[in-house]
Amino acid sequence: MIKAVVFDMDGVIFDSEKLYRKHWMITGKEYGIPEEEMRQLCNLIAGATKEHNEKLLKSHFGQDFDYEVFRGKTMTRMDEDIRDNGLDLKPGVLELFRYLKDNGKKIALATSTAQERAERNLRNAGILEMFDQIVYGGVVPNGKPAPDIYLKACRDLNIMPSEAIGVEDSINGVKSSSAAGLYTVMVVDLIEPTEEIRPLARQIYNSLFDIIDLLKKGIN
């Protein structure tokens, strides 16, 4: 029996992955990285922690690559973009939260985003108090794609991973949720499911509304 739903944040709750992508691409262009190469790298870093992404980009560009400066340029512009233009919720977020609350299901967040930035965005959207538990980036020893963050979210909720749905939009996130043993649902945002990922996601949807239908039908 499903007792909880554990959500990723960027690209699942907020329509923010397009902003990450936009500003990573701008920084990549400043560094002279070809557009297609940067686009492929964006698919690999989406949903993961900065520690994971630093290792990935250094392995790609060389150990002399200054990831902190590269990331800093990107995040500064993104924060300014959000401050000036706001951050939209993905369609179906409020409806799904309402359905979960009405049916006694717990709601948790498992995000690679640091607490200060994540809390600010959740508070500004008026949904911070909707979550029964939140696990922020940097709290567990190993970030996505490792299962640690989803395992902690389930422990904090006092449930078994098999009693939760994990909702993700990224390759790293699907790997994390699946490895933790959650019923993993990929809601497609910018990244299409790969042949590697398809077997790890129990369902692949285009909308959060589909999760309401899934819960109504019941999960065996």
C-alpha cells in the first residue's frame, strides 16, 4: 500500500529545469563549449548534487577545470532570473498535493538543491508547509544518483521505500529513486527517457495529473 509520495523539486514541482538549462547553456557558450556538447552535459548533470557534477565536468574537461567558478556564474544568473521573473509551478502540482492530503498520503521532498535556495523558492510559492518531510542537497553522504536521499526521506517518514512513490524527471533522479526501492515514476520534462532509464521507471508520464489517476486505480 502506498503511504507517501516523495518528490524531486526542479523540473517536477517547479518549471525550473528550463532555467537551469538556459543558464548552463549561456555559461557554456561563454567558455566556448559547443552547444550540442553542453546540451548533452546538461542531461547528465540535471538532478545531481554539485559534488557529483564537479566530478563529472572535471572528468570531461580535465582536473584543471574550475567548476566552482563555472557553477557560480550559472547560479548567480539563475537566481537573478527567478528574482526578476518568478518561478512557475508545474501543472498539476497543487491538484496532486490536494489529492494526497485528502487521501491521507504523506508528502516529502528529496532535492539536490541546497536548503537556502530550495526553502526560498518553496516559501515564495506558498507550498513549503505542504511537506511532511524535506531532505535537502548536501544532507546525505552520497547525492543522486545514489539512493541515499530517498532512503533518508523514507526513514524520516517512518515508512518502507516500497510504500512510497518517487517522482522524478532526470536520469540521475530516476536512478536514485529506483535504487532506493521506491515505485519510481518519471514525469518527462526536458530529458526524454533513455533505454537505460526505461526499465528503472515503473511509469513514464507527461503530467503530474497522471499520478492522481495512478493512485485512484491503485498500485499492485
